[in-house]
Amino acid sequence: MQLDLTGLNAVVTGASKGIGYTTALTFAREGARVTLVARNADTLAEAAARIAEETGTTPDTIGADLATSAGVEQLAMQSGPLDILVNNAGAIPPGDLQAIDEKTWRMGWDLKVFGYINLTRALAPRIAERNGVIINVIGAGAESLSPDYICGAVGNAALVAFTRAYAKQFRAMGGRIVGLNPGPVATERMQLFLKARAADEFGDEGRAAELTASLPYARPASPQEIANAVAFLASPRSAYTNGTVLSIHGGG
């Protein structure tokens, strides 16, 4: 299936690694013009170089801290006409209510929850002008509502509500907004987490793979599996999809 992404302008946040990087690479393979956004300039440059090596097209990069108003304004000023925005930046720490103090909670939400909302506010008009789409990569924590991931669960649930609440207004403007709730994904961050947990539980970080045995299909999703879904939802092939939040967690 041709996704008809050739020539479209896509901005992907949190694009230096993991789901964001793989999504940006997938867009580039499909012929889109991609802008990578992340806070760390070094990892951002490395990601752009890898994409250029594989696809023959060098993506633009914007180093910006989207947890701040200044970072959002910077991205809005430096990005031009836009067809696709993928909100993906953010890493909310695990922990129960007593473990996550107010400062940590606010820091997590500043980047992910308010970062998504503020960037949508800033860029939605120009996306709608081109009948474009916003994809919010949220997380299955919005559904599982684990007390041991309370900051992320509540933040993700808020972003699910935001995606659905904004959909009718954005449709009237000419755009689409869609959410995606991945379950566990085999990113570098997850691997580090599993190694630390294996070292704690088994005394051997080399047994990290044993911790995925209880997952659906006994494995996490690959970043490419999530990126494939993002690319389809962002494409004209999915032009009637709006206000939907798709879960990709293997069924459980």
C-alpha cells in the first residue's frame, strides 16, 4: 500500500531515539520531508545523520525544550508549512503517589502533557490550513491506570481526553487529531529499565529478557510496529480517522 506521504512536511518530537526516531525514519522512507525535534543537540545530529545515510535525504533538526514556553515558541518560529505533527516527547517517571513529589510530577507533565497541549495550540492553525493531522503518542498507562505509574497514568489519561475533546473543533478547522496508546516497546529506555529490574530481582541484569515472558506474545512491541501505525494514521489513507485513540499493546 502506498501511503501517499511523498512531499508532505512532518515534524516529530522526541525524535532522537526510540519511537520518535523510528517514526521519523519511516516518514523519510515514505518520501516525507521530516524535521526532527529533541532537547539534546548531539543525539539529534546523530539521528539525522543515520536517517540521511539510509534514505539519502537529510532531515532538518530543531533543538528545543518543549517543556518550556520558549521551546514551543522556538519550534513554532523555525518550522514552516506543516502537514503532520507527531507529539512524542516525554518520559514520565514510575512510582506511586508517595514516591512522586510535586516537583517531579510537574516536571513530567510540563514536557509531556503541557508540551503536547501547548505545541498543538501553537501549530494547529497552520496544520489545519493544509488539511493535516496531529498524532499524539500517549501510552497504554492511560488504560491500565497502575498506581505504581500514577503520574504517567493520570497524564496519559488527560492526553486521551484532550485528543478526543479537541477533535470536533480541529475537524471544523480542516484538520485531524489522533492518539496512539503503545504498550511496552523495546526502546533503549525500556532495556535499561529491564536490566535494572533484573539486577534488583535476580542479581543479574543479563536475565532481563525473562521479565518480558508475561507480556502478550512474550515480547514488547518493536518501535517499527508503532511507527508503522503512526505513518498509516498520518497518511491520506486514514483521512476519515479523527478523535480516535488506538491501543497497540498486544491485547492486554
